[in-house]
Amino acid sequence: MKFFIAVLVLLSCNVVFSQNTIQKGHTIPMVGYWHKGAHKNVTYTKTETKTVKGKPLVETAVMNALWEIKDSTDKHYTIHYTYKNFIFSNPKDSFSIAYAELFKGVIIKYRTNELGVFDTILNLDEIKAISNKGLNNVFKKLNWPDNEVTSFVAQKMKLLFNNPKRISEEMVLIHYFFGLEYKLNQAYTYDYFMENTFGGEPYPALAVFKMTALNAAADRCKLTVNITPNDKELKRILYETMVSVSAAMQITKPQKSDFATAILQHKCEAEYSIAEGWPIKIIFTKISTISGRKSSVVTTIALTD
């Protein structure tokens, strides 16, 4: 009996004190070791820069949220992500403001696997209903005429805003690097698909992951991923997608040459606590040049106690 009690004690200690450790060859597995009740304050900042008539136009949106571990088992983590407030640099952006207002206090409930890899949103139908309500409010404010074009645009916007990938974007970024093992300065290349924001076929791509810094004394590591689409497929899919969109919107059909210089590049870099796998700061950058229009979107997610 004493033997079994001792084994149970040891097992319980392993559960409580499990953590990531630096292995031989400066290698670490990135796994989340989070206990029920743990929480972080999130500051989410998105800065979008567009070139309009040769001049840069910059707009920034800031969102604060609470990230809480509601359940922790040997199979998964259940996490609540509660929106607190939104701040927009452009007070004339009535679309974003009207949409965001409905999300104050809303909780996205989601689950990861046992390693901390994002899995699924548990209350997706609830979030979609709130999103649709917000979009309907926006459409009323815009006072659009009722015709085929506006109906098409409204439908596309609802598909875009209710896409689970868009709804979970912040959560996916927080959990982006979990579930893999990293050796310092070694590149790991994987096949990948980049989402087509116009709602068409996704772009085949390659994702290259790397641990670029490791500081055992400070309990910190830095991880990066660079995602690059297949150039030929990017241009083909863009062209075919925009042909479909232009027909629905009754505008001039684009030419293949419009996408000859199209560029799309995604990069994510993040800092984590090694031992427990706490995300500290994530910076996700999207750069695109399509039909001569340049834009960049930089999303920064900072998590603090």
C-alpha cells in the first residue's frame, strides 16, 4: 500500500511540475503547461498601411482581452478569450466601430489539444450570430440600395467575417508555434496553405519554422516562421478569383497582366517562456502587392500578468 501511495504522489508531482526543458543540442519541445485558473491580459494591436495615390495611409486598431485557462486535462485545454474594449485610430471608421461594439464582453470559448495547439471554437454558432447582428447593423448604417451587387457584397462579407479561421485568428496566433520541437537555428520546412481573403481557392505555400534565440537563464526563446506562396499558383488563383468577383459586382474584368507582379508574404515572430510555454509577444506581418497596390498589416499580441 505504501508503494502505491508513493507512486501516486510521484505521478501527481509530475503533473504539477511538468515543464519544457532544454535538451541536448539546444533543442526544446514547445508545449503548453498551464494550470486551471491561470490567466493573462492581452493587448492586441493591428496596424494597416496602404498606399493611396502614392501616399501611405495608416490606420490602427487596439483591442484588450482576458485570456483564461478554464480547464486543464491530459487531453486538452479549454480557454476563454473575453473581449474587453476596442480603440480605433480613425474615428470615422463607423463600419469597424459599429461591428466591434457588439463584441464587448463577449467570450470566445475554445479548445486546444494536450500540447497547446489550437483545435476548435466551442461556441462558434453564438459568435456567428453576434457577428451577423453586427454586420446587419452596419448595413443599415450604410443605407445601401437593395440590388444584386450589394446583396453579393453583403453575402461575401458575412462569409468572410463568419469564417472560423478569421474568428479564431488571434487565438491561432497565440498558439502558432506549439506542438513542434525546435533546435536552435535549424530550419523546418512544411507544406502550407495561405487563406484567400477574397474567398477563393487557398494559395499553396511553404512555411519555414526556426528557433532564432535561446536564453536558458532568462527562460526565453524566440521562434519565427516565414510563409511564402508558390508564385505561379498565387497569380493564377488571384486572377481566377478576381474574375469571379468582378462578374458578380458587374465591374470590368481584370487582365492576367494585372497580377504579373503580385507578391504575398507572411511572417510571424514570437517570444515564449520556455518552461511553461507562456506566450509573451507575437508579431505577425502580412505584406502584399496586388495590381500595383501595396499594403502591410502588422498584428502584435502582447500577454502580461
